[in-house]
Amino acid sequence: MALQMNYYHKPLDMTFMNAYWRINPTRGLVGGKDEMNYVLEVYKDAKTAHTLGSQSFEKIIKTFKPDMNSIKNFIEQAYNHAKTTSPFNASVDV
């Protein structure tokens, strides 16, 4: 699972259409039952995001309280939380 939405990269003064946002697969979800932090990273596309050694354009850290009774795992809960926050309100699942 990941999110897709446009991304404006200031240093290049360029907008990447349908950029790929994903939770860092190694250290992107940390916390416990009272609070979890997740790190969303943005890449120009899915291929770049899944290429070993690729650097993200930016990282954004968000925090949510996980629902311990949900059938959804913490990663899915984190993505769903992200879609309720700015700037990810306009993002779509990919």
C-alpha cells in the first residue's frame, strides 16, 4: 500500500505529478498502543521508491493513536490516518 498525489519540490522548482508516498519499510513505524509515529517518504514514482539506494525527496513524520481492536494492521491504520491530515487529504491509495 502507498499513497499517490502531486509533489512540489522547491529546490528544483518542479512539480512531480502522481508522486509516490510510502511509509519507510525499515524504520517507518515506531511506537506503542498509546501513540505511533510513521515516516512518509516521497519519490517521483513507485519504481524509484522500490529501487535499492534511492533517496526520497522529503520525509514527513505523523503521529496517531492506533486502534488496538481494529482488524486493520498498524501500517494500514497509519495510511488511513495520513489521508485525514494535510497535505494528504487529496491523496489516493495505490
